[in-house]
Amino acid sequence: MINYIIVLDTYLEIQLIHWCICHNLARIERSAEKQAKSGIENAGWYEKWWEKYDAKGWTEKGAHKYGRLNEQSWWERWGEHYDGRGFVLKWTDKWAETDLGTKWGDKWEEKFFAGIGSRQGETWHVCPGGERWSRTWGEEHFGNGKVHKYGKSTTGERWDLVVDEETYYEAEPHYGWADVVGDSTQLLSIQPVERPPGVFPAIDFSSAPPPKDAPPGMPPSPLD
């Protein structure tokens, strides 16, 4: 009997050029998928990530990940969106489960624009018998140094107060259009050609399905 590990690793980057009346608007997309399986035990993992940028500062990033080791499985999803005009959306959702029925997870989301926005999240746990515990929380940032904080849990915790607190968030991606252009000089040196006549299907690499032999993909969060 031969124990083995199968690994598939791909990387894809494309550039789309949109012709505007007064100037050219470039858009760069990157996408990658990786997976592995082990013949030694019931183990494997799969991940997919993508990045999209345009010259006006619009940016989208995200990832889906899945892993399994014997009786335990875990999932993770996260995303970031910057509209290039100051609006920011970030979120993450992580959860895990065992074959015995135990489940647990954590998720949060934040939205901001011009110093005003909100954050909210939840941590939860489900026992094999179905008993569930959770704690939810939220923040409202008014942009004037005041923050409304509130939350509750299934064990009776509750809070609701306004505090003096500075608001901090990333209004721009730490790796943006200027960075991706600087790292894509060879790609950008390719001259665009006129598209030949015909019908061409739209391709969205961020939502491309995993290979047929990949581990199970990303199911909905147990609490969705």
C-alpha cells in the first residue's frame, strides 16, 4: 500500500482595459486555488483567494478556506471592499465542527464611511445535544468621539452604553492600485488588442468552482 499526497497549486492573473472617452481605465484581477489530500489519514485542505483592483481605487479582496483532519472540519471566509471614495466593508466568518456534532464559530463585520460606521459580531457554540450558546455585540461610531456599544448573550449578559472613544479603521487597502501596478510591470507591458467579432462569455475568477477532485467547498455558515 502506498501512502500519498496529491497537491494542486495554480495561479492566474489577468488585466482588463476599459476604454473611456477621456482616458484609459485599467483593471487587474488575481486569483489562485490550492488543495491537497493525504492518503495517510482522512485529511485535506482547499483554499481560494482573489484580488481585484482598478485605477480609481476600487478594490475587492477575499478568500475561502476549508480543511479536515480525521473527525474535525473547519471553514473560513473573509472579504474586503473599498469603493475608492471612502466607503469600506470588511467581514470574516469562521466555524468548525466535529463528526460528533459539536460546532463553534466566530464572525464579524464592519462598515465605515467618513469616520462614521458600525461593527458587529457573534461568537457561538453548539453542543452535540443541540444546546446552543452565543454572544452578540455591536458598535455604532458617530464620528464625534462617541461610540455606542451594545451586546447580549444566551447566559443573560447584556450591555448598552455610550463611551468616549476614537474611531479607527483602514480607509484604504494597505496594498492597493499603485502597489499592484508596481508588481505587474511585465503584465502591463502587454499591448491590448482589438477583440475579434463574436460572442465571448464573461469569466469571474472569484466565483470559479473548485476542481472536481477538490475537497468539499464552502457551505453556508451554520448560523446563516
